[in-house]
Amino acid sequence: MNEPRLADHDLGALVDEWLDWDAAAARIGVTPAKVRTMVRDHELAAAVPGEKGAPAVPALFLDDEGLPVKGLPGLLTTLHDNGFDDRECIAWIFLDADLPGRPIDALRENRGTEVKRRAQAMGF
């Protein structure tokens, strides 16, 4: 049996807390337009969590100071270079990748080296 494609995962079930543009902007201390720019520049990723609604950013993508988690922008760039869209990036980052645990947890615990290595290996 084949595993579901990353794009087919229910992001609402994978990610507990989402921030809309305004909430993300308030946490970071920038405007909503800047948040959209950060998404476009792969500093953050955003997707529509359910079937309807507006794009939002996973809250765990921001650290306690309101900045993108260390290593996240580089990881997102690597995943995009491998052909992933934001929805697939978010699914990959929130799925258990045998690290142990989810890549987002490894990034938040400053254990991002193996996460980046696995993302780079997918490109080969």
C-alpha cells in the first residue's frame, strides 16, 4: 500500500495551532504584508489548514522571541529546491521522519543538522 502524498495530508490534523497573517505579524512585530513577503522568501511557510479559509502559518514556526525558528528558512529553501510547495513543506516538517520525532521538534530543540541532511538527501 502506498503512503499518501505529502500534499494529501490533513494539515489541520498535523498542526495544532495556526496564525493568520495578522496574528503572525503581531508575534513577529511586523506588518501582515511583511509576513506574506517572509512566506514568499521561504523564511516561513503558509497554507490553508482546512478545506476553506485563509492561508495561515504554523505557530511552531516562530520561536519564543517571535522569530522564525533557527534553521527553518534554510530548510524551507532546501525543500522548495526539491520541488515542494508550502503545503508539502509543512506536512514534511510536521510528520514523524524517524529522527526521532518530527522535524519541527528537532528544529525547535536546536537539533536541525539531521533534519537538513535528510531534506538535502531527498534531492538525490
